[in-house]
Amino acid sequence: MTITVGTRLGRYEIRSKIGEGGMGEVYLALDTELGRTVAIKILPEAFVSDQQRLQRFIQEAKAASALNHPHILTIYEIGSVGASRFIATEFIDGDTLRQRIRDGSLLLNEILDIAIQAAGALVAAHEAGIIHRDIKPENIMVRRDGYMKLLDFGLAKLTGPPGSITDTEAPTKAMVNTGAGTVMGTAYYMSPEQAKGSNVDARTDLWSLGAVLYEMVTGHVPFAGETPTETISLILQREPAPLSRYVNEVPSELERIVSKTLTKNREERYQSARDLLIDLRNLKRKLEVDAEIDRTVPSEFRAATSTNAGQGPPPTASGAVAGMASTHASHAASSAEYIFSGIKQHKLTVAIAVLMLVVGGAGLGLYLHAPNTEVPIESIAVLPFQNRSTEPDSEYLSDGLAESLIYRLSQLPNLKVSPTSSVFRYKGKEVDPIKVGQELGVSAVLAGRIVQRGDNLTISAELVDVRYNKLLWGEQYDRKMSDLLATQREIAREIVDKLKLSVSGQEKGLAKHYTESNEAYQFYLKGRFYWNKRTEEAFQKALEYFQQAIESDPNFALAYSGLADTYNLLGAPDAGGSMAPNQAMPNAKAAALKAMEIDETLAEPHVS
């Protein structure tokens, strides 16, 4: 149904047509009583003639209008003129997120702002018992000032099958219905449970928002089938490529967040929009703290970084992430790589966070070469160590050893290492290294086990070449807990010897001793373990352990980095902290600067 300019729908006077889609035509109109500009959506006749569908629509629209959230489109009125039904909403002067992605100019801080605002909108909706079910870039509007609005709450549930009405988005839509066993939503952004036609809950929106976040960062949808059927098949059977496949040097925490939102088993996904919101805010705050500290770092540190980088002053958290539209993929990828590379250079300078010590990372060197093969191993995933201990409170050891290896190996310029965010989803599971390697797209997988019985410690490790299903190396170490640091260094030397690796100029950095105190190191691992739990009680425990580590070794820079991270989150109420920001932030800054004073060569911060 097309309406001419000047037509009156009740008190609304049509000014111009501004859009059209599966849910009807959209017009710019004037509210003649209040003198405000509004958007009018005229529902298709197919909807109006179906009384059951129309009634459900009205109920859902009323529920959405009752939310009154700043990031959810405000519905002013649901009205009718003759046989026509319409919705009057606020008019958003801006672009859809789809247009912003196509432009390819989204900044990193803009991406996080949009995701944070969208997650906040979902918090309000889900707490009111409303599930959107069709989160996608077309349903997110961004105003000129960056303010975001989420559109069409409940409307996606009313869309009929493609071909039943005029639908400009039909190529990307599967059948949409509310009947049991049918598929609802837009294919590229469907959760697995939507794709299977199963009952859905609020976690389906978190998957879809994760898919949108993935696309904002990379310029690609995570599951790109040529047809809706193929896309659904990919969603159900494949893992998305890591962000790092399209954009180099992605912050590891961003990789973790996206990976968690796109976990197929919804029991392992984010369980609430609030949890996702907290993690997004923490990541944005972390990058802002990095940028603030950068402004206080002595000029000679910045000059050294600029000289080494050869690119001038490094970008801060506001660096751009170039979108990669299909027609400009090569150029956009290059821009994105430059920006994320700049973020890493910045972190190398400010270094406020934690780096785990080695359980043998020095031994893998610049290249991992499989024995009796000329093809080098250029990528590796270090799986979480399985904790087989009967001792209470020993989990910090298994987590710490894996993170130590990941950190150490990530320093090697010619070795691609899967980040913690990708591999820790396998924690506590019996996994097939071959399958894991295929899912993560790596050549080798390192798995390990740890058993603590009193003062006795057993560490086992196996390195598998997943390309040929071949065990490259395996060893077991039986030691005392008091020999933990010395044992790690012994493992490093043995790995170098067993694999005949060439470490050349990187040997000094890989074998660095951050502390000579085994006690300080264990306190530090415990502090990091509790810091990762993200609760007020855990933060207090983390502070205690980091402070004990410092008491054991006053020159342990990593312990000060742990203090900085903990104070940073303690000052964030939405992260579980209860300390006033004006008290927490100075403490965080002081601890970070102390860490840099002790060791200015600390590598990139650990963002969790």
C-alpha cells in the first residue's frame, strides 16, 4: 500500500516515504497535535487480514512500548484508519548499522559503544520478559551523535514466509513463524536453537548480537552460506573463523567475548545480557585506561616504541577498525591490521597487566618443526591443562600453566597462537586434539594434565601434529611444589633439546625470569585465578594474593600488574566491584606505573 504525500492518518500527516521492507512501508510524518516528526509504519494487508497474527502483534508492540528504554525505539501509538493499520514511532535521524558496516569506517570504540548500548537494551527487554529474536544490523539505528536505537521488538515474529508478501529481504530470511518446530529469524544471525526450530529464550538474542559484533569487527558474517539453507547448516555444524583470520592483533578479550556469544550450546553461552554487558564495558574501560596511562608514560618510552614500530605514535583505544566490504576486502583488511597492530604496540609500552610464567614455553622457539617433515608448524593451540588433582584449591595451577604457555608462545613473531578466549571453551572437557585443531584452524595442539598430591606435583604434556595425526612429543615430570619454577625452566630446556628448535635472538625474552621466588609465583597464580572469577569476594582474595606475592618478592612486576587489574575492576560496579572509582583508579594507576618502573619490557597486557 503506497500513501501519497499529504495524506492524513489520524493526527499524522505524511511528508515522505523513507523505506520499505517485509514489515511494510515506512513514512516520515508530522504529528500535527504535538508538532513533532515521527516515523509511520504501515502494516501489510496480509497482516491486517490475519486477526490472530494482528492481535499478537498488538500485544507485543504494547509490551515493547512499555519498556521506555533510551536504546529501544519508542512506540507512540498503534492506530488504524479504515482498513489500514499503522504504528507511530520516534523518528531516528541516522543510519542503520548495516550502512555503517558497509562504509567500512567503524572505530573500535564505536564498535564497543554500539555493542554496549545494544546489550543494555537487551537487559531491559529480557528482564521484562521480551525476546527480540531478530537482532541484525538492519534493526539497529545509529544517530549522528553515535546514540543507538534497537528497532522492531517483537515485529520479527510476525513476518510470514518469503513470497507470501513483498519482502525486500527475502533472500536472507528463512520461514518465520511462532509454531513449534518452525524456524524464526534472519538466517545469518540465527542462533542454533532458532535454526532448528526449537524453543528459544533470551540467550538466542545474545548469539545474534555476537554475530553482529563479529560482523562489525571483521566486515564478514560468521556463517556465510549462499542460501538460507546453507547458512543454517553452517550454523549447526561449523565453528566461526576467529576474528584474527580477518583482522590481525585483535584484543584477546574481544576474541573471547565474541567466541562465548557464538557458542552453540546455550548452556555454555553467556547466560544473561547483563553478563555480556559487563564484559563489554570492562573491555572498553580497559582500553581507555591503557590510553590514559599512555599519556603519562615518560616520553622516552613512547619514542622507543615509535622507533621500533616505524609508524609514529601508536593508536589508542579509539583506533579504527576498517570494515571489509566485499568490494574492498584487501584494502580494508590492511587498514584493520594496521590499527590492531597499533593497539598492540601501545600495550607493549604501557604494560599494566599480568603475564603468566612458563611451563615450558621457551622450548618451542621461533618455529615448531615436526620431526621427519620439511613442513614447519606455524600455528598452535594450547588447551587448558586438565586438573586431575584431589587437592582442594589446586585449579589455579592448571589454568596458570596453560595461560603461561599461551603468553610465552605468543611472543614469537612467526608462530600463530590461538588466544585464551578461543581455547578455554574446552576447559574441563575430554576433547579430540584432531577435531580441536580443525575447529581452530591450527597445525598443532598442545594438551596437558596436572596432578597435585600434597607437595608432589606431576605435569604431563603432549604435542600433536593435527595435520598428520602424529604425536610429536610427550613427557611427564614428577617434582615437588617447592620446585615449580625450577621445573618449568627444566621443561623449557628439554623442549628445546627434544625438538631441535632454533630460538636465536628470541631466547632471552622467552626464558626471562620474572621472579626467583617460587612462593611469590604461586601467590601470583592464585591472585590471577581469583581475579578471573569477577566477583567482589574474589577481587578481595585476588588483592590479598597479589599483595602477598609482592611481600615475597618486592621486585615482582607481574604482581603489581595484577593489583592494577584488580583495582580497575573494583572501581567498576557493573563488574562486581564496590570501591569508589576515585579511590580505585589512582590505586590502579600507581600499581601499573610501579610495574613499569620495575620492568619496562613487560609484554602486552593480559586483558580478561
